[in-house]
Amino acid sequence: MALPRNPIVVIPARMASNRLPGKPLAEIGGEPMIVHVWRRAVEADLGPVLVAAAETEIAEAVKAAGGDALLTRSGHPSGSDRVFEAVEAVDPDGRHDAVVNMQGDLPTIEADIAGAVLGPLAEAEVDIATLASAIGGEAEKTNPNVVKAVISLQPGETVGRALYFSRAPVPCGEGPLYHHIGLYAFRRRALARFAGLPRGGLERRERLEQLRALENGMRIDAALVDRVPFAVDTPADLARGRELLARGS
């Protein structure tokens, strides 16, 4: 099966955040973080880019920078649910055959990393594609804020089926652990199915939306990339992000 021909990129954003409230509008280099992410998504050239905003101030910031933004309901249980509302509003006829959900806290993500997420959709049976990278440091293995992807991979393969995601260091035993990168590419019909499913016990327990798909038999494949894009989750991350953007990273 050929890769999707007409993807759209949607960036879900909301002001509520346990560790960094107001994160989308956090200033980096004189501009809100969501504007940096929008620009990186445009540079990746995967398709049109839309910010799905939970609050008016986010949408206004994106529009002031020249981007497209849509105000969505505030109470969505996950970013992908917010993405679905936005896509259905702007493309009710289903012209876009794939939807890339790009997280709004990746102000330095590079085009090659963003583009890699579409690769697993070349396999016809894959519903959702995502990314992962091998964990090198021991501290990341036990850090619950680093989500691990359990991927079925044969030697030499760079794309494999994702069997589980966890905040725990899984699987046990000898071998690599993989850092899940929260970027998804949904087939359009898969996103519609996902959004229609109730939240499951594992999704609630691990606080990981992708487990809703796995609990309901949907197939997620992950492509390996050689680095993890920098994400802003805490005030310390924000300070680091400001340093990186100041250096032109």
C-alpha cells in the first residue's frame, strides 16, 4: 500500500498542564512556544498545518503569527480527541487521508524526525504510526516521564509493531529499551474509530492515550529514529528550550 497522499498536520494545544501551566504560550525567544512548534511543522512540509486550540488565547497567538488555528472544546480526554474534532470541522469530506498529531511542546523538532512518522503507514494493516528511539542513559529507563515503547523488532529492522507502552522500564531482561516519541500519524478512518472509543482501564492507569487503541485491537507500528526531539514539560525544560533556540538549534 502506498503512503498517504494528502496528510494534514494538527497540533493540539491547551493551557492546562500539571507541571507547566500555560505551556503553549510560554515565551521562547520572544514568541509563544506554540508558534515555534507551528513553524517547525510548516518546515517539515508534510501537509497543511492547523493548531487545535482549547483556549482562545492560543488560537489568537497562532493567527497573529500567520498560522491557522481552530478553537475546540476544552474537555477532551486526549490530544488525539482534540485533533479529531478539528479535522472533522475543517475537512468534513475526508479529503485528507492521514492526520499527523504533532505535540505542541516540541519547539525544536526537526523536519526529518517529523517526516519519519508517516513511514509505517506504507504497510496496509497499520492503523497508527509513531516513533521511538533507543534509550542510552540509565536515568531515562526508570524515569516515569519517559514513556517506553515495547516494540516487536527483528535484528536489523527499523520499523516494528508496538505491543505496549508504559511509564515503567519494560520489557525486562537484556536488550534495548525504547523511548516513545509522542508523534502520531493516523489513517483518517483510524482516527475516527479511535475518537469513538471509550477510555480504557490501561489508558487511565498509565495516562497514555495510545493504550486506548491497543486495548481495542488497533495496530500501531513504530519507526526508529536516531534521536529524541527536545520536549518542554517542566520549568527546567523551558529554560533549556530558551537556551537551545537562542543558539539557533
